[in-house]
Amino acid sequence: MLVASFPAGPLQANCYLVARDRGAGCVVVDPGQDAFEGVRAAAAEHDLTPAAVLVTHGHFDHMWDAHAVAAEHGCPVWIHPADRHLLTDPMAAISNESAGMLRAQLGIDGDVALPEPADVRDAVDGARIEVDGLTLTVTHVPGHTPGTVVYTTDYPDRDDVSALMFSGDFLFAGSIGRTDLTGGDHAQMIQSLTDAVVPQRDDVVVLPGHGPQTSVGQERATNPFLAELL
């Protein structure tokens, strides 16, 4: 399996390109602000063709360039229905500080309206996304936003890694996503961690929306939010 990644935008959100091998169709996970050229470069370097855009949640640093990537390649954008409105109204669920930063970067005073991708599909719990021999499963994990999801795929290439989890802002190395923004819910977050992380095998590699990769085992041992649940 091939996984290419790079941080993009002022918030350094991780964008991932995932494929079975070089020269294959790939999924693009979380092409946020300023990710478009990075996607182009990574796709060219590894001879990949983006065939689907997967959004973990609707915050601008994770989906800002979803429309541009999808339009260039004529591919669908997957997002949970509860966050779909954020594709066109990214200011609806961010803090005043982040909104001010975004306005300053764009040189505008008012709200931001983005075009909706031509083909938007529902990343609902249990959905399976198949691209050129690669299969990812959607798990709905509300808490950071109402429509936050993680995408998981089996990893058959190594005996010590059973799966990859693209966790967005749900789970980080040593922390979890904040729940104090519009649509955030701490009780839901704790329930989502209980349901979606605690049962996982220790050898599941977690590729988060910010910061370094980790694993379920590492977080089980060191993450204070998981320690409360265990």
C-alpha cells in the first residue's frame, strides 16, 4: 500500500493520498486550505490518479480544496450528511479567532461561500468506499463536529500492522479533538472514543489530521482521555 502525506495551510492539516500501489487510482483524504498544489505534486510523484475525495469533517482546514481536487479529476467527495453544509459555509462551525484569521488571509470582511462539489456522497456509518483495489470503511464518530467520521482500511503488507485509521481531528497522538466549537459535544466524543477506539487492536496505525502518526496501542497506554475510559 502507498500512503503519501503532507501538511497544508496555516493550521498544517495533514492531507493524505492513499492507493494500493504506484500508478493506481487513489483517495485523497482531507484536502484542506492550500492543499490543491500539494495533491497535484504528490499524485505526479507517485503516478496516482485521484478517484475520490474523503473528508473527515467539515472544518475548512480539512475540506477547503475538496471542490477543486474533485473538479480537476471528476471524482466524488465523501462527507457525512451532518457536515455537508460546511462544504459551502465553512464559517458556520469555527471559532471567532479562526474566522478572523481566515478573513484576513482571504482579504474579506464578510462570510465565505464555497461552491458545492458536483458529486457529493454520504459517508455514513458502515459505508464502504472502493477505489482500484483499495477499500475503506466509514465509522461515524461525532463529538468534534456532528458529522466527524474516520476512514479505516486493512493493511495486509505487514504482520505488525492490521489496519490504518485516518482519524482527522477525532484522535491525535496524545490528545483528542476539541469539543468547544459549534457542533462540538464532549459527551458524544467520549462515547465515540468508547465505541470506535477502545475495541480496536493495538496494532492499528492512526494517521491524524494534525501532528505525527500514532497507534491505538500507543494511545491506549499514554493518551489521558483514553485512560479515563480504560
